Amino acid sequence: MNLLSIDGGGIKGLYSATVLDYLEKRYNVTLVDHVDVISGTSIGGVIALALAAGKRPSEMVRFFLEYGPKVFPPSRLKMVGRSCVSLIWPLYGNRTLVNALKDFFGEKLRLGDISIAHEGSERQPCVCIPAVNLKTGRAKVFKTSHHESLFLDANYRVWEVALATSAAPYFFPIAKIRSSSEKETDSMEFFVDGGLWGNNPSMVAVTEALTYSRNIKEPNPKGLAT
């Protein structure tokens, strides 16, 4: 199995996108067609979602070049003053980031739509996006519906998952996103950056590959939850 793990790093995600773009052009391939599990944290999660949604790395490069300076505007405050202010308020607002993600992914695309789009293909990418649920205080991994037991995240909007995994404390506000339940349209959930527990999400990808992904071809005969 082929696994792709993409770290966080804010605007440094431009480097990851550039490397992926180089690989696609160098070998004349579409990376997502050769990957079984994609896991990404923070901006790496945004890239992972983009690849699974059919975006090319070159599009991510343009995304960073266009929106990077707007999401991370140069601060006129000195370092000490900026640090003191950020102890009370986030260093950056997320309004520009929200608009950028909506524009890039579209407002209606859901995690479940990604799985549907890849049905019947030789490789259906399994996408795993770490975050932290502030209501429960637990780690959260948003997942596509790549196994019959994985359906709870299907209704999350992709742009909101991208916002949740990239809500880095100190830098951005808490991500307030709609509940995955269609019946609870007014219910909100609160998330922060998955980098708090899985900035390098490689083990998330490995764990997924050793459980659900394998069971797609080899169902659990006892029907036990994994």
C-alpha cells in the first residue's frame, strides 16, 4: 500500500505543494491515483483534502501564492508587543482563511462526496485529517467513508474540516463548524489544530492502512468493530 503523509507548517505548506507538483510533472502522473491513504495535519490537511477532492498540486501552489499573503499579513507590531497581544487574542483572524477555503473547495462539498466521486476507481483514497475536539477534549480524526463502518463524518463540509485542522492556537481563532448531523443544523462544534497531537500524521496513515483499508478486501468475519 502507498501512504502519503503531509505535515503542518502554515505558509510553509507551499513547500509541500511544490514538491508534490514537481513529482507529478517529473513522472507525468496524478499522485492521488497511486496513493491508498492520505493523511495531513493543519495546512497538510488542507493539501490532503485538496488532492482527494480532485485538485492538482499546481492548484495548491497557486492557492498559496494568492491567499498566503492575505491570510498571514505582515504585522507592524514588534515581536514582543505582538506576542503579548496574542496571549489574549489570536495573532491572525480567520475570516480571510474561511473565504479562501470556501472559494477553493466550494461551500457544499462534503467528505462523503469525495468517497462517492472515487467509487469504482482502482484506488479509492482513504483520507484522515487530525484535529482536536474542544468539547470532548479528545483527539479527532476526520475520515472519508472509505469503509462501511465509517459514516459519521460524511456530512462535514470539506472547507470546514480544513478550517478545523488548521486552527492553530496562538495564530488563529477556534474553528466553529456545523455538526455532522443533518438534523442538528444549528448545533456547533469547536476544534483546534490537529498539530497539537499529530503534527506528523504518518502514524495516523499507518494505523488506517492496518485497519479499515485492509478490511475493505478482507471483512471482519466476526463483525467486530475495529
